[in-house]
Amino acid sequence: MLRVGARAGRPLRQAASSGLTGSRFRSQKISRPLVSRDFMSVGPQCGQESEYHKQGASSHPLRRQWTTGVGIAIASSGIANPPEPAVTSTTPLNEFPAPCHDTSSSNIQGAVEEFIGILGKDNVISDKEALAPYSTSEWSSYSPSKTEVSSVVVCPSTTKEVSRVMEICHRRRLPVTAYAGGTSLEGHFAPTRGGVCVDFQGMDQILTVHKDDLDVVVQPAVQWEVLNEELAKDGLFFPPDPGPGAMIGGMVGTGCSGTNAYHYGTMRDWVLSLTVVLADGTIIKTRQRPRKSSAGYDLTRIFIGSEGTLGLVTEATLKLAVKPMNEAVAVASFPSVHDAASCVSEVVKKGVNIAAVELLDDVQMKCINTSQTTSRSWDEAPTLFFKFSGAPGEVKEKIAIVQELAEDANKKTFTFARNSEEVGELWSARKVALWSILQMKQQPTDHVWTTDVAVPMSRLPDIIEQTREEISASGLLGGIVGHVGDGNFHAMLLFNDDQRQVAEGVVHNMVKRAVEMEGTVTGEHGVGMVKRDYLEHEVGKTTVDTMRRFKQALDPLCLLNCDKVVRVQVPKQGEVPEW
């Protein structure tokens, strides 16, 4: 067992798009935004002295203790019978108690004083200018309103400190949002209810590497690239590889993946155990370190993909893999995205064991050339990037098979790397996709909307072709990028304020198309704010109601990352986009 104690440092805040991540249709404009801010009235606020504080926590309907025993509900004594507790298994939205927070100035100031006593003055931020970056980013598809900003940011360095922070927030009924790398794309860390932001920048240590067991224990602000730099010293690596700058806490929260997902799977496949601080400050560990366990509920999987709505992850035990000794990359261009996607389908059906396969369409390749974000020029045509690993002879055989399948799919060009330098050069185009689109902005106020869906492999060629056609017809500059080996692809749209409704229409149709093809509204970005109202169309109302019951059970005061994943307050008429 090797104790590393390495600090991952504070990385540049970059986008964690994992690569950025039906029938025929017509371009559709939506008369209302995908995400309304009407709920920013925040529902019934508690005021400076709420009924909760006046009467005590035990009197609040979500905190009542249902008692039994001698003398209960004796009518002659004047004691009323307590209402029956809920007996249903789900929580429909209209039965969810509206969040009632206390974000009054006096309550915030009192909390700040308590935070300083625990963390020190340097780790408590309340300056208004310093708070703004904790609400959104240049690449987020959700634009928060001016009121969607935290009142204070706290920077703990231990699980115990996080627990004490949550105890304060729970007692004071302060909403809480977690923040690490700030790289998510769908509005995951927007503080819709204000309150407290917990910034995990001080929890960036690689705690323990168990080389013989192939696992590692890390804190949430460890960046995956930094982790792999450390693990490479022992010939190991952590496979999930979203966009640059992503940190383990956010990767757990969104259940993300990346270019390695086709061969290695997603974040859900690589987390053994989590240490989590619950809404009231309770600390739990979901399980021990063995590779298999049938002991009780799989709490680890419940927290993965929960986007900080059920608890705050303070440690993660991750599985590791042995770093491949030999890797190769091949690049093939095609006349159309349909031809490229068809080639991928054939590779998958033939069972060719490749490490990764990525698609960039012709618009995306042109953006890379124009922005000069790589060291070479590319054919401006739909292009597949293949990664191979294994023994040299095995890799050579795989390349030959893929080259033959590409030939059958009308490939235009086929190039493969002959040394490690060329491997890095050829693969570089895939990793700079988002940055190349950002470079194409005409005005500083232009926006980039990056979204993803996933469908069964047999439907991939159709949905990519239809989406490409709609983007072209919309008049927007937009590229398609995909981890197409598992049916996941992304659209990256460049637009200005006047074009927002057009962009919303393209995204809406793309999501609807995926659901109609028995796909998902998000393959790896997560739900956040933008995909929240689409979730019910994918999994059904009762499933969403079940998710809401989980939220209610673990966070009855609705403090943690309110409004993400599932709605917790009935929307106003016209707030939800028509399906």
C-alpha cells in the first residue's frame, strides 16, 4: 500500500464535456425557454424568523416524530390524533412540500460567523465579485438570472469540516450547492435558491494508492488528469476521461464518461465506495473496498449521478486498470455522417475489440482547421478516430479489419499512427473539439450550447444524420461530436442572444428524437437544469416520483442543490416546454 498524499492543485476551469457530450422532422422554434426562471421567486420564503424557528424543528411537518405508546391520541385529554404518515411509495410533485429556506441577511451573517469559527476567515468568501464565477461558466448551456448567486462560499478541507458546515446549514435552513471544477454543462451548480456554496478546492489530495488491489482513495477536487499522471508511475490508470479540468467529485455527481467509455465503461463502473455527508451533517461510507459485495442496498450507485442533490461526496474509492503497453490510433474520413456512423455500427456488430471510437462531423473538422487548435491540417469531412490497444500483432490485425470495414462504408481517407508521437497528434483533434468551437465566436457575447443524447446502436446513423440536417437548416454554426461506439453523441451550437430560441428548438428536437428511438436525454452530461423536464418523457412519471421520494427521504428540508434532476416545486403554467 502506497500513501501518496499528493495534491492535485487547482486546475484551469475548463469544460468537462466528455468530448462533447424518430422520424423526419422540421426545424422547430420554441416560444418559451427550455428552462424558466419563474421558480426563482423561490417559493414561500421563511422570512427572518420562520415558523420552523419559532416552534422548533420537531414541529415542522417534515420533521415530526410519529410516536406510539400508552396515552397517545386520547380524545378526552384534548390531544388531537396526529395525521397518518405517508403510506405511498412515491412522491408526486404536487405532494412535495414546497422548499422553505431562510436566506435573510441576518441568518446568512450568523452562518458566516459560524463558518469562520470552523474554517477560518480565509476560507469563507462573501465578496460579491468573487461569488459570480460560482454560478455558471462560458460553456454552460444554462444562463442563471442575476439573483441565482450564492450569498457565501465556504472552502472546507476535511470531511469533518463539511459535516459541521452542513449541520449549520441544516439548523439555519440554508440551501447548499457543491462546487469543484466548475466544468459541468447543464446548469448543475447554478445556485437557484442562493444560500451557501461549498467549494471543495481545499480537498484535492490523492490519499492512498493500493497498487496490489488496483484501487485508489481520493478527495473530490482531484483532477482526473493529475490522478493519471500519478498513477502512471506504477503503470496504472483511471479510465473515465471526460473533458479537461473535470474533478472526481463532479464526475461522480454526473456519472460521466469519455472517450474510453466504449471499452472501459462509465464512471458508474469505476467507483467502489463513497464517503458522503448528508443534508443534516451525518457522515456515511457506502461500503468497503472489495471488488464485489452483496451486502445490503447499493448506496454507492444511488449517489453516482445524483448531482449533489442527495449528499456531498468527500472521498471516493476508485477502481484502477493496468495501463496498456501498446496503443495505436487510426483516422478515417467519409463522404457523410451516415456513412461514418454506419461504419461504426459494423465495427461493433463484428465484435472488433477497439479501445475507443469517436466521430467528428465536417463542420467540427473545419472549426479545428480554422481555429488552428492542433498542429496539423485535417480533411474537412465526417471523420472517425479509432484507438487500439493490445499486443503489437493484435493491434495490427484490428487496424486491418477496421480499414476493410471503412472501405465498405465508402471511406475517403484512412491514416494510422506509426509511433507514439503520431498517436498523440492524431488523437489531439478529438480532445480540442469544444475549444475549437469556442474559438469561432464572432462576438464576446456569443454562446456555445453543448448537449448530448444516446440511442441504441442500430438507430445511431439515423439520429446523427437527422440532427446534422436540422442544424444545417437552422442557420447556426454547429458541430457533431460523439463517443459513437456506445451510441452517444453531442451537438455543439454557436449562437447569439437573438438566436437562442432557434438553438433551443434544435436541442428540443434532438432530445425528443432520442427518446422516440428508445434512447436517453443525456448519455453522460447529466440532467442538471436543462434536461430536468425531459426526464419524465424518458423514464415515466412514476419513476421520477420515485426519484423525488429518494430526495425527500435523504434531504427532507430540500437543502442540497435544489431544483436539479427533479422538480421540487410545481411549475407555473407555460413554464415547461411542450413535448
